[in-house]
Amino acid sequence: MTLARRSLLATALVLPSVARSQTRWSPDRPVSFLAPFSAGGAFDVTQRALARAVEPAMGQPIAIVNRTGAAGTIMLSELQRARPDGQTLGLLSVNTNAVAPQLVQVPFNPVTDFTPLMLYGIFLGFIAVARNSPFGSLREMVQFARREPGKLTIGVAGIGANSHLNMARLAAEENIDVTFVPFPGGAPATTALLGGHVMCAVVAGEVLPAVRDGTLRLIAILNTIKSEEFPDVPTLPELGYSWGIRPWLGMGGPPGLPDPIAARWTEALLEGMSAPVFQQAMRSVAIVPTPMRPAEMRTLMAESYVEHERIARAIRIGRFSGG
């Protein structure tokens, strides 16, 4: 065989593998986005919008699969066990990956047992009351709880949710006894408040339609940042507290997701954030767009876990309640 023929043969053998390596991965069947809370909440609304935004680029339909329960950790358990083939992703958040593991036992490491893909937002947390509530401010609500121990009922998006842990922290600082009423998400908690079943609710942007139409009122924001839409509602630091929440949410995959698949999803999801359907969904539920790549997201996940472990230990709840 001549040198020229050997060269041609070698080229013919190499070209297919090179072509395959340069082809971007895409899913070959419908994709599932696992959701930790009930349909209609702020997390669900934005995750659905993000799915719609990335479907054209990925070439497959994306189904939102709500796996509620155990403060979102049922969904995380399913995601952690999923095949690392890029067909199943899930919503990672401060609620599920930093708060809930302080309160319930989980069979996984909430930081290292997932593949972070991208952070897409920081959400505002609101304390809401009915329009005819006697509480005109957070201070008045605290004073009631001090006068009437245990009678203040607070709707939260599940025991172990960010809303629960941080209101428990506030109650401990104020030395008040309150009754938490858990729901499978922010939307059911809002519905309960509208129905008069709880005296206040700690929720995210799912409460805003009722606030905009005057049915509910906001008396405080748990964050350090203010709401552009409701600039008169005070933040916790403005009310004299030394802290405020930094609640994040993003998308992730199971452990061991191959780099080419993870990189493709990161690219598509970050690009999807520019879609009008996603931007409108974020505005509607008061989530601040905060794009972040995997390495930064993993750092934030670790920091957030440590921060909430410190809070849970300080107020002696969950796995720290015994000592």
C-alpha cells in the first residue's frame, strides 16, 4: 500500500469520530423537568416558562413533573437517582438544597450529589395578610403573637421551606410562640390566606396577583433588597433586623452528568433566560433574574447550606432540636 493510500484510509477512519465529537449533544426523546412544589407557585411558573423557552433549541418537548412532599426533598431523591443521560433535570433551590436538609433526614448530599447547571434567579419573600387584617405592620403582628402565644397562624410553603425556617428564626429572635401551617407550595398557602384559614402567609411571587387586586396586603419583605413594584413595603433590615434572606433557584441534573451534556444544557438554559416568555414570568412573580454558571452556582449552594445549618442550629429546630 502506498503512502498516499494509507493516508487516505487513515483520514476515512478518523473523520467519523471527529464529526461525532464536534456534534453538540441533544436529547433524543421528550425531557422531564422535575418540580419540587405544587403547580401554580412561583418556582413552578418560572420553571415552566424556562422549559418553553428552551424547547426549540433542544428539539424535544419538555414535561414539568411535580413531585411534591417532604419540603421538596422527594423530588431531589428522584433526581439524584435519575440516569445521567440528560433526559431528566430538576429545580434546585435554597428551599430544597439548603433549608430542608436541616429539618429532615435526606439520603443524599444536597450540595455534591447533583450537577449544577445554572442559577436563574433570586426570589423575594413576602409576609402577606388579608386586606381586612388587624395587622398594619410586622411590628403589630409580633405584638399580637406576644400577647396571644400560639394563636398567630402562619401559612408556609411546607415545613422545611425557606419561608418556614426564616420565620422560625424571626419568631425565635422576637421570643414569640406562633403556629406554622404547612402547605405543599406557595400557591396553596396563598389560597388558604385568601380563604381566611391562616392569619398571614410567608410566600413568594405567587401572592402578587391578589396583592395587585387589593385582596391581600404586604407588610414586610424578608430580603435585603426592595421590591421595585412595591417600594413602600419595608425589608427586614429597614425594620431593624440584622439579616435578610438570599433565596436562589436554578436548574441541575443528577450526579455524574457527562460534561458535554451538562455544558449543552447550561448553554441552552442560559440562552432561554432572554426569551420574552421567561422574562415575563419572572416579572410576574417578583423573581430577580440572576444568571450564574455551574462553578459559581456550586459555590453558592455550599455557602447557602452552611448558612442555613447555622440558623437551624441557633434556633434549635429540625435535626438540631435535641441539643
